[in-house]
Amino acid sequence: MAQGNKKQAKSHYVCRACGASFPKWAGQCSECHAWNALEEDLISSNAGTSRFAGYTGETIPQVLALTEVESEQEARSPTGSPELDRVLGGGLVEGSVVLIGGDPGIGKSTLLIQTLARLSMKLATLYVSGEESPRQISLRATRLGLPAEKLQLLPETCVERIIAIAERERPNVMVVDSIQTMYTELLQSAPGSVSQVREATAQLVHFAKRSGTAVFLVGHVTKEGSLAGPRVLEHMVDCVLYFEGEAGSQFRLIRTIKNRFGAVNELGVFAMTDKGLKEVSNPSAIFLSRQAETVPGSIILVTREGTRPLLVEVQALVDESPLANPRRVTLGLEQNRLSMLLAVLHRHGGIGMFDQDVYVNVVGGVRITETASDLAVLMAALSSFRDRPLDHGLVVFGEVGLTGEIRPVPNGQERLREAAKHGFKRAIVPKGNLPKQRIEGIQVTGVDNLSDVLEIY
């Protein structure tokens, strides 16, 4: 039987966690060992089609010596939001690609429509919506009272058409909401699949670098809190921002996970109001709404998020456990580190909590990733266990080692100055963080090991 010249589309299976490709389905990915992560995908039969829309291949890149490259500082455009500029590293960089992820309803689209409306007064902007209609976006802008006269909208999901229109309109800033709804005509799989997300992002990144347009990409997250789609998506972009905190809370936290143009782990704090997201200029104040009277299990930690110190309240509750295996629950901290600290307290302090449930919470929904919180966690747990309140004007920070030593942490003097600025009168810190000159208004006590802490309290 004669066969036609038309090629049939072939299918393969792609891991949505790591992007690895397989000829047939399996329950577990052999590359990243993720279970039930393989999705069927169709291989495009357009072998002769260029991968990137608008690429002509006429320009041949030249090899340059590093000394020939101009090392001028990247020009940045302020977004009009100091907190957003902070997590971006000082403002928008021309040709950069920023990926923003977060839970549904946490404020991703609200933040971007506010930012784009402000930027539209001085720059050319384009809002590409693959989820909401222009009417929905217009109603939101009206409700928020935004100056949207010059803001351009484009309801489209085809990447090739988006890039063609963007090349004609030449926007300085473009928002794509969201990348999981975009598709490329080079592939036959459905929007949101691993290959579609990867190829759509690749085309948009190529367009941003070629045209100098700063592009914001909105990304969906999975139930575990990570960005949906292949992990390579985060490697392709220049900056990755995550919304943190509960969607029902008044405050929204944006953390920088990756930034090629600035510091990582920066934290921007916003408050959700009826007029959208508003910047919180003094975030330490909102996390210090403590009770007027001292209570057991509460202590103030001076942590450092990115380039600024931040004061947060750490609370602990220690209670007799009815279970054979007592609970170790943390909110905003790493759970395994709590178990380690309790073991250190037992081994080097002689205080065992093996028959107690221990709950630790960082007030305000802040997630603490640095080890400077160790001393605060131990002192809060010890205060709750003994039912003995700590001083109301006390702040602490320090890393606790497995041998019971209290190790210094970076930027100790900046942390102490921030505590003194907010009226705290006493601090317990590692001896390595004792200030060389006295800081006005605060008494600093240095500790060398866990036994020194137990002698004080």
C-alpha cells in the first residue's frame, strides 16, 4: 500500500519536574525520581521551521575578549514601588525577564497591573492576558483607581502572534499573564504542557534580549508551592520572585529566589488594601505587634533578609504529649533544624523535651531561612517549657552548633542598630558579634556556648 508524504506526529513523554524525555510512559522518572510526573507530548513535524519567531540568522555573532566588553552598570527604570524595586535589585533592567509565582488570589496580577499602570505614564507598556478578558482587567483597574489611559491590552495566547504584535508596538515593558496559558504553533501539545511552557518561555526570552523589552512572566504554582512546569523554566529567566504568606492575610511578602542583576533572598513587604497592594516602608513594625504584658514562649529575633535587617517575633509552645512520638511542628522555619536544636539542648544543657510536643511559629507568615534563628528558637522553647517569660525588651540572634557553641552570624552590628532603633534595651548575641564600639540605647551580652545562655535564663 502506498504511503503519502505527510509525516505523522509522534508522541513521547516528558517529565514535568525536570523536563527529561522518554519514548514510553513510566510511573517514575529515571532522571529526577519523581513519581507520576510523565506527561504525553506530541513531537512537531515542522522540522524545517525556525525555533524562534522573527529570527533571520543574518547576524553572525563575533567572539570577544572579556577585556573588550564594556562593563558599564545596567541602566534601571524605577517601577514606582520601592519594595518591588528592592526585590528586583534596584529597578527594571532593559531586556530582563522576570518570573513571578504565587498561590491563586495572592496578588500577582494586581501587583503587575499596578506596576504597568504607573510605568505607562512614562514608558510604552503592553499587558498580554491569556486568562482574563480586557473587560475584567478594565474593571480591576477602575476599582483600584489606576491611571490606565495609556496602558495597552492584548488578549492572546499564541506566542508567535504576541511577539509579532510586540515588535510592531515596541513596548518598553510587557507582562505575560500567565506563561502556562501560552502556546507555540511549532508544537502540537496542549498549553501548559512541559514542552509548551519551555518553548514559549524560550521564544519570549529571545525576544526580550533581542528587542530590549523588559518582560514579566506570571507563573502558576503547584500544591507544594513550586512553579508548575519544568524546573528549567527558572534557569531560563533572569529573576525569579515568589509570593509568600497566606492568601487570607493582609500582608504579602515577595522573596527573590534568583536575580542576575542584584542580590538574592531580598524581601519586599506589601499590604493588601481595597486600592490594591501598598508598600510597607517599616516591615519590622508590623511583625512586632506583641502583647503589652510578657508571656512565656515569645522572643524577638533580628534576622536579615537580603540587604536589610528585620525584626520578627518567634513563638514557641511546649506541652506534654499524649503520643508515643511527640510532635515537632514549625511554621516559617525548617522542621529538621528544630529537632536538631532540641537534641543539642538535651545533650549539652541537660534539658530533655522528648515527652513534649513542641510548636514553633514565626509571626506574620515570614519564612526564616538563615541559621541566626537558632538561639531564638531555643530560648523561646525553653521559656515555654519552664513557663518563665523573657524580658519584653530583649532581642537575640545566633547560630547554635552541634557541640553547643554559639556561632557568630554576618552583619551583627547592623542587626543591633536596627534593634536599638525600635527601642529594644537588651540583646543576647554570640561573642563574635559583640560590637567594637558601644551602640547607644542597647546593652549587649555575648555568649560563647549553650551553658552561658542557661546561666542567664
